[in-house]
Amino acid sequence: MDEQIKITNVENSQHLDDETLFVVSQTFKALSDPTRIRILNLLCTDEHSVNDIAEILDLGQSTVSHQLRFLKNLRLVKFRREGTTLYYSKDDDHIMNLLKQAIEHAAHN
């Protein structure tokens, strides 16, 4: 049975188009950066403004803005505007679940 699963997975991977491959690699790139992991982990539970994120995570506002732009472009976070303030929140539960599983895996050791 395991051999059949491996063959099926290999066959499916041959059918990935370039756009899908790019998006998947960019998603893993997003999850490979400690600062982005910290930001996503914070946004798992609630929305926050750039200033709140910077203060809570002890990061510069420009650093947070830059990372949020990267995450927004991948549709991992979204924002809403209230006056002049932008509030960011998670936009993809699949990625948040993947992040939570990775954190649980790391904590398991």
C-alpha cells in the first residue's frame, strides 16, 4: 500500500504547473523566516496593527511592514483599514494549520 501511495504522489508531482510550483515554494519561503513565523503566529489568534505587532514582537515598524507586504502578496494575511490604521489578520487557515503543526512538531522534541 505504501508503495502505491508513493507512486501516486510522484505521478501527481509531475503534473504541477509552473505557477503552482512557484506559489508553493514562496509559501515555504514565507515559513522559513523566523520574523515571518513570529508575525504569523501572533496573527493566528487576533488581528493587530503594524504598531502593535512591532511593539509586541520588539521589531522595527519598517521591518514589520516589509514582512507583512510579503505575506499579503502571498495571501497569507489580509488587512482592513480603520481611519489611517491598517489592521492585519490571518487570511489562510491552511497555512496557519501547517504553521501550528510545525510548531507542535518542534515542541515535541
